[in-house]
Amino acid sequence: MASDNVTLEDRFVSATGSKVGRGVTGVWRVVQLFDGGDGVRYARLVNAVDRSLTKTVAAAALLDRSLFRHAG
């Protein structure tokens, strides 16, 4: 699956089921997609419960089922 299949507003959860902080669920929403200077496509994610929590990951990583799963 190509990283082009990740779109804005997609939601993902960690494949390991980890929690963020004090029990905040790890549902992450894609708020931005961009190409890095290294030629890799990245996704900026915001936690669905606590919007102060953000992370940036390679878009392809979101489609790796050993790392993330679609939250639906």
C-alpha cells in the first residue's frame, strides 16, 4: 500500500495499544501531509482527545500494520 493512501482526517491507533499520558487513548488524526526535505512523505498527527499532543511520522509508517491501524 502506498503512502498516498493516507488522507487528511484519517484516524489511526497504535498497533501496540499503548496509551498516551495518563490514560489518554492513542487515537491520532491526520491534520497535515507534507513532503520532507529528504523526499519522504510525512503526516502530522494530533491526538483526538488531547489536541495539545502532536507527532509527525512518515505516512508509510501509518500503513504498516505492525505500527498503526485505522481507527475507523
